[in-house]
Amino acid sequence: MFGPKTGPDVVAAVRWWPACADVVMLRGEQDATAFRTSATPGSDPFAPELVSWKYHSSAVWTLRAALGLPEPGHTQAPIAVLQPDRLCFLPPNLGRPFTYRPRSTVGDWPRTAQPVPH
């Protein structure tokens, strides 16, 4: 969450893959962005240099698009090299700190998504 905990300005999530990251940023019900960017040690997924896929729409449609994105290496996974849209970046006045909730604190970087046990 970026911004005050009582009313965050942006809620964002990152799904880490071995060589890239899928990012979703929700700014409001009708304003959301998702993209896939490279993931290297020290890179910031919220300030991408290049993206291979990007989507901007309402929160519902953006989440649907991100969840339907083929995993990296799949024959239908995006491989384009695109300039990120300005919506792929956090607003400069938003700043830090932020609340970060890792899926796991075990393992080497980057962490791969693991199912949460019930």
C-alpha cells in the first residue's frame, strides 16, 4: 500500500518470476494498470525501464488481464520490448515508505509465488 493506511493512494502487487515480474497497481475502481517487466537484483518493479506487456483499464478488467497472462516461457507469453507508459510508474509525490507483505521470507531472490496452505 502506498499512502496512508487509512486510505491508500495506490494498492500494488508484484508476482516475481525467475527473470521478470508481473505488476498490478490499483489507483481506484476505474483506474488500474498491469504490466510485465524484467526483474534483476536491485531493479524497482515500480519504475520499469522496459515492459513486455502493459494494460490500463478499470480495476476489474486489469485484474482479469493480469491473471490471464501466460507465464513466462509459455508459447503465448508476451516477448515484446515496449516503452512503459507513464501509468506504469508510481506518482513521484507518493514517495515511500510503504507496507510490504512478502509471500515468503525463505529462499533466494527472486521469490517465486507459492500457494498459501489452508
